[in-house]
Amino acid sequence: MLKLTVKKDYVIHLAQLCSVEASRRWLQGIYFETDSNIMVATDGHRLGFYKQGFALHLDSGYSGTDSGYIIKFNKSTISKLKKLPKKVEYIEFDIDERFDIKFEGESCGEIIDGTFPDWRRVCPQLNGADRVEVKDIAFNSQYLSSFGRFPHVEFYQSNGIGACIVMGITDFTNPDFVGVLMPMKV
């Protein structure tokens, strides 16, 4: 059995960034990258990740060596998490040997079988990316508002490919959260 302990607000926030398209099943969940302790979600237009947002505890006898899990949480589970008191910072999910996911004893989602995209390819390396001046570029305002408000917003260009907007809670040298929004074609 696995126990996943995660910051409640991180799950709620990243769940908004998951795809709802049935054809993009592997984007319908939050990716928990176990070797780097990063949580990532994307719908192909926007991407967000948190560092140090979860812990995965393995019971003795579990021999899994997966580098990560894509977990799709039920809408009812996200609603339940939103109703928890603010003082509840961390929540715990149980994942059994059949990969059934439970929260407070009830089924709350599923592990999606598949490979999560190489999200680092589209996320600019903030130390090595070129900060750019934005000219003649547009961003979908609905997507932009889904990230919430952040004190740090900058525009970057990664590998000479189109500019994207990057948002963070803290400065980008050690971000808690980074959001990336791809520009629209106008």
C-alpha cells in the first residue's frame, strides 16, 4: 500500500489546470513525479507545477519503482477538499496494490495508465531562458485568470521558440509554484 500525503491547496489548484478532453486522457490528471517531488498539471495550453508538495510513503512489501503517477481526482473529491477547514493543510490518500485511490475510505479517483508528456520541454529553464519584451502577442484571459494572482509575472522565451508567460509565488530562483501559459495565435 502507498500513502500519498499532499498539500490540499496544491491539489485544488492543479486540478483546475487538467485537461477535460477525453482524447487527452493522460492530461486529465495531476502528475506526481516521485524522483523530484514535483506535482505537475497541464491541459496543453497552460501548465503549472509545485515543488516539494507531496510525500509518498511505501509500506513494507511494496516493490514499486515507478518514477511517477498520473492521478485523476473525481470532481466530488475536489469539492470535498474545498470544503475542508483552512487549518487542514495536508491530506492523505491511500493507494492499494490494485491502484485504487481512496480519501477517508472512499474512492476518490484513478491512476491513469500512460506516459505524462515531457513537461520540462515546454517549461522554460528560468535560469537559462531569455526574458523577452512582449510585442504583438496575446494570451487567453480565461486561462490566465485560472492561475489566480501572483506577485511575480514575467515573459520568457525558451530556445528561441515563442514567448510564454510565467507566474510564481516567490522569485523564480526558488519558486514554490510556477505557471506557464502559451500564447494564442492571433
